[in-house]
Amino acid sequence: MIAIVGGGIGGLATAYQLACEGLEFTLFEASDRLGGIVETVHRDGFVIECGPDSWVTEKPWARELAVELGLENQIIPSNDQWRRTYVLTGTGRHTQLLPIPDGMRMMVPAKWGPLLESPLFSWQARLAYLREPKRAEELKLSAPSQDESVAGFVRRHFGDEVTSTIAGPLLAAVFGRDIAQLSVRAVMPAFVRMEAEEGSLIQAVQRRAQQSSPAIFTTLTSGLQTLIDRMVARLPVPSLQLRQPVQRIEADHGGWRITSAAGSEQFDAVVLATPPHVTGPLLRQLNQEGGRMADFLPQQATSAIVVALAFAPEQAARLRIPRGFGFVVPQASGQSGAEEYPLLACTFVDQKFPGRVPQGAVLLRAFFGGRSGDALLGEPDDQLIERARSQLGRILGPLPQTIEAVVRRWPLSLPQYSVGHLDRMAELESMLSALPTLRLVGSAYYGVGLPDLIRQGRSAARSLSGRPQHVAN
């Protein structure tokens, strides 16, 4: 019998794979629902994602699971013909949305024309871009042998302006953290490999751009909650223990003793699929070695708040939303001199994916994160809605009344991969090797996206079953 602690996407993927292997388990979830931050609300024809709205297409593990669960006919790509992301520039009343040039992969251009014509960059930044390919050998030879921050990595290639204008706000929208603190090897491994192989990121991206690629994002027509519901439907109901926070885990006669509100039970193996602020205290209860393992977990996490605003067609007709997927906000500037808690980003949901809204309607998802997310967690829903409306109104123009508004708070949901993260994970894995019946699964380790969590959960289950690891791992 195996214990799974945590019923988010990672814990559910573990349980699903164990069920496929024919192994018995009990899943303990502290809240009254399964799925963690994956939640879809359906109202008046709107498909509103309360957490992630999609997965990165190039990572195969979420699609593989969806196909296994009979959802292949629901898999849809993002509307990449309309893919454009804007950056809020300026201060006070003099702000505007400027598009990131077409063909950019993060902060790296695949095309020269749109970059050189873009008003987003000064001539100094454009010159830094033009010089980067000529510095290929220098960049390759001078690359640090140790991990460095994302900010340091981008600055070495393109300078301060590109670092603060594009890299900072784009990654803050995902991780909610200043990129001066984030590990480049954990957050941007593909770019680190490009530097090691070619020196110039621009040369590497432009060479790869010649190959056709699928849409960047993928989701399900009925929403990502469907993925959760299909997995849960495959699991034995008695094995799912909701509203049962685990209070303690202990090594016990070659197995494990789990103590929850319902009592104490013995298990052969344990999978901790909980966030670091829950995993750490449980590990520290084990022994001195468990305390050392806890020290290698990410020590900081930020909170996220999602405010979704839905506008009926007659109301949406008065909106003037630019064509694209949404915008990001550089946190150094905010939206005005008086804005204490600025947005991180906003998604134009009805443009990003088909079938999210009734014909002619508009759906916006505003995000508070980082310092703003942590500070605003206790603010009532109506105040958060008004705060989002106010800031969006200054950026997009006055907003009409909404037909629906949804608020979700995700406390400490974004673990921070600080510099040296992968080295710490290697140390953690070394210590875990002495405990062959304990597994750790979650966004604290090797990726925060749905595919990464699904891969981790299924891999943990296969390893406990004694099966060889899946080739995609």
C-alpha cells in the first residue's frame, strides 16, 4: 500500500499511474477538492480557467495523458496566427502597450526586420542585438562554469534594457519573482544549451526557426478541469481521502506511518506531492537527515491571484482590445506613480484560444503576483475585482460592466528556483537514494508546468512499481 500526500495535478498523476499498475494506494488531500490550482469554471458560455489555462506544446507529457484518457478530440492549439504579447511602457497617465516584435522567442529574435523596426527598443538596445552574433565565440568561451541568475545571463548577451524590458516581465508573469534571483539553468535550460553549443543565442534561435513548429500552447475545449475529472474517474473512490491533512510521517519497521486527522496508518511507500511549505515540515519530523533534505527545498515561494472579467457581447462591443494574447507589466515601473500593487500581466483569453466565450464576448484574466500577490491575499473579492478593473481601465480604456467575475487566490503556489537550484536538487536526490520508498513530486523540483508535474508523478509511480522508466522521461 502506497500513501500519496497531496491531491494536486502531481499527486493525481501519481495515483492514476499506480491505478494503471494495479497497485493499491491512499491519497490524502487537505482541501475539499482535487486538482490543486487546476480549476475550470463554466458560466454563461464562458470557459474560465482559475489557474493555468494551457500547457507548453513542446513538452509531450500532458498531451500523452489526455490521449490516454480519451480526450484527443478535445485537444486544441492556441491561435498562434494572432499571437502577440505587449509590454506596458511609460509611467503615470503616459503609458502605452507596445508589442514585442514578431518572431521573438522570449527575448531572442528569430527575425531581424520586426526587431529593428520596433519602437519597444532604443537604438542602443538594437545595436546590442546586432552585435550579439558577432560575439558568439567570446560568449561561448566566457560562459560561467557555475549557475547564474537569469538577469545576469540575459545581460551578458543583450544588455540592461532588454533584460528589464522583456526578460524581466515575461518571466515574472510565470514565476512571480525578480529575475535577478532566478536560476538560469533551472528556468531557461534550452538557452543555456544554445550558449554552450553556439555562443550566440540569436544564431541558434534563427537556425531553429527555419524548422516548422506547432502552436506554442495547447489546452482542452472543455477546460483543463476535464483532465482532472477524467483521472479521478479512473481512481477507486475509497482511496481518495479529502479534508484529511497529513500531520506527520514517520519511518516505521521498514515502512512508513502516516498520521492524519482520521488516525494513523502504515504504508509501504510514501509520495509527498505537496508544496515546499508543507513538504519541509513533514521531512523535518523524520530525523536529522530529513531536516537536511528540507533545507534543499526552495525556501521561498510567492502567491498568485487571478481575477477573470467576462463581458457579454453588447458590453464587449465598447472595448478596444488590441489583437494578441495579452500584456505584461515591468514591475520596476508599475502603471502609475501611485500604483502600489501593480498587475503582473493580463491575458486576452478569447483571442488566445477558440471557443472560450460566446460569439462577440470578451474574457480578460488579470494576474497579481510577486509582492502584489503576497500583499493582496487577504483583500476581499469585490476589492480585488475593483483593483483589477481600475488598473485595466487605465491601460485598455474604460471597462463596461461585467457579466461575470471570478477571483482565485493561490497562496505560495510559485516556488522560486533561485541560483544553484539544480545543484541543490542533485544533493536532494543523493539523500533520497538512501530512502528508496520515499518520493517527492511537485513544482518545487523540475518545472512548474502541467507536463512537468504529470511526468514527475507518473515517473514516481513507475519507479515504485518496479517498472522501467518511460522513455520520455
